Amino acid sequence: MSGQAAATPANKPRTVLFASLIGTTIEFYDFYIYATAAVLVFPRLFFPAADPAAATLQSLATFAIAFFARPVGSAVFGHFGDRVGRKATLVAALLTMGISTVLIGLLPTYASIGTAAPLLLALCRFGQGLGLGGEWGGAVLLATENAPPGKRAWYGMFPQLGAPIGFFLSGGTFLLLGQLMSDADFFSYGWRIPFLASALLVLVGLYVRLKITETPDFQKVLERNERVKVPVLAVLRDHRRALVLGTIIAVSTFVVFYLMTVFALSWGTTRLGFSRQQFLTMQLVAVVFFGLTIPPSALLADRHGRRMAMILVSGAIAVFGLLFGPLFGAGSMLAVATFMILGMCLVGFTYGPLGTLLAEMFPPEVRYTGASLTFNLAGILGASLAPYAATWLATNYGLAYVGYYLSAAALLSLFALLMVGGSRPRAGETSRV
């Protein structure tokens, strides 16, 4: 095994970075087209109700299902990622997510099969969450475990860039369909196009992923015979502190992102009176700033440490929460656009170093499982119910309370960051956490 690992050719940096980027781009594209459709399409076609608000809440409940599936995906794919290898597991995760997304595009609606339609939709949504639960951690490890000394955060931000690119592609697709099609055609068949188009993206991702080799860190685990039998049990038994603190650290990242995307789109197109096209355009402009702020966040994290970078942005998110009501609630195009850009800039600064920080909190033999489980448990706490909770708060108490909810999440993450010690550096490199 040692000789076999030593003979494995090294991955080229360009191939590694592109493979980590293209996979998360596809995964997040798939995930976001569901989020958009959960607001714009599914309440009308899968959850008919006399009260549109009730139908929207039911649709958002299925949106939350994927976040509860993601830790299951973390455990399943993490097990094979830590036992068999990063490459094969990443291919399997990509296929799981892609097949689930394409099936959504083929589902009959409530008008055709009744209550079976939302049940099948929920099942496919579970499959999406299962795949993404295994995808994110593997992509981050593919990048960071191939990184040269001093550039782990820089390499680790490439899979993170898949989030704004995937969101831009999904939002742009819905925006384009809205311009080219009538509402009747869009709700008849047009909404299916983004889901079915995922098949082409998956084929591209598979081609790139199959060309890579195992990461150096996993090869060393094989050489030293350090694989554990059940990685998820090892994480729960030996790395509970890292699991709990890492989960809390990531909570505010999820809350701010899904408030700026799913909740903002829902509230903006219903209560604030923006058209679907107007708000999707504002979101796409804001997402550009999301992507542009990820690279400087990685540079900051490599220079001053992941922990310090996250402390600064968590404090900024807590302050931003106080502006939620005054800016978003103003309702004017300028105020809402400013609000969206500021919020998505903060998303970029917190999302950029997050993957590297979480990966460094676990040793290589359980890193796939540990980082994935941490990230996706945070998804349950920070994202699964965020659009639902924010809609309830805003409806009953006003938008200011949505901001207080965001500020509380940021302060909770800040507290966890202050509790984190140094990470586990690789040989020859000083930890930058």
C-alpha cells in the first residue's frame, strides 16, 4: 500500500482547483434552483391552498428537509471518504445530487396526482440534501489537502466560490425564462428547464472529477494505516468539542445567507411589491459582490488566521442585523439594493475562510466526516428553518425582529470563535487558525 501511494502522481493545481470549483458550482446550482422554485413555483403547483401564505410556508417546509438530510449524507459519504478515498466519494455525491435534481424536473404536479406530488417532491429534496451533505466536505478537502504551505485558505476558497457561481446560474436561468416566456408557459413547463439542465452540468463535473487522483493527506493516512473503522463514531467520541464549536461557528453564515436569498426573495415579491424579475435582478447583482468578496477573505485568513478573519466578520454581521428593518423595510429600490449588496458582501467574507477553518479542526483520518458533519449540522440550526422563522417573525413582529434574530446568531458564532484554540497544522506548516 505504501509503494502504491508513493507512486500515485501528484494532482496539478489547476486540475484540483477546477475540480473542487466545478463540483460545488453544480451542487449549489441544484440546491438554489430548488430554493428559488420553493418561493416562486412550488406553492402554486405542489401546495395549493386558499391562503397563499400557507402554501408558501408549506413549500418552505420541504425546503428545510434537505438540511436534515445533509448530516445523514455527511455520515454516509464521510465514512467512505475517510475509508475509501476522497475521489470516489466525490463522484458518488455528485451523482446523488444530480439525479435527485433531474427527477424534480420530471415530477407531476398536484393537479395530476394529488397529495403524492408534494410527497415525491419531499423525497427528491431529501436526495438533494443527501448528496450535498457529502459533496461540500470532499470538495474542501480536495482543495486544502492539495494546497502548498501558506495557501490553504486560498485553495480552500475555490470550492466556496461554487456557491455564488451556482446561485448566479440558477437565478440567471429563472430570470431569463421569465423574460422569454409568458407566466402561463413558465408555470406549465418552463420551471422544469433549470432542473433538467442540471444533467449537462453533472456530466461536465463527472468528467473533471474522474481525472483527479487522491489527495496527499489521504495517501499518508493509507501509508500509516491510520484509517478508523467507523469515522462518525470516532468524531463523536474523540472530537466532540471541535464538532460543537465548529457547528456554532458556522451557524451565522447559514442564517445570513438564507435570509438574504430565500426569505428576502419571498418577502420582497409579496409584502414589498417587487416583481419576480425586479427582485431576481437585484439578487443577481448582490451575488456578484458575494463572489468578489470571497478571494480577499481568503487572503485575509492566510495572512492573519482563519479565526481572526471570522471574528471580524461575525461582529460585522451582528451590526448589520440592526439595519435589517430600516433598510429592507424601507421598500425603495435604492434601499433594498443597498441592503442586498451589504448583506451579500458579509456572506462572502464569512463564507470564504469557513471551509478551511472547519477542515483544520479535524485530523486527516476523520476530516471528511468531521468537517462535513460540522458544516451540515450548522445547516440545520442556521438555515433549515431560517426562512420559515424569519417569515413568522416578520409577519407577527416586524422586520426589525428578523434583524435581531440575525444579530443573535452572529453573536453566538462569535462566542464559539473565542472558545476555539489552535487547529491541527500539517507537517512543516504553522497553524493559521
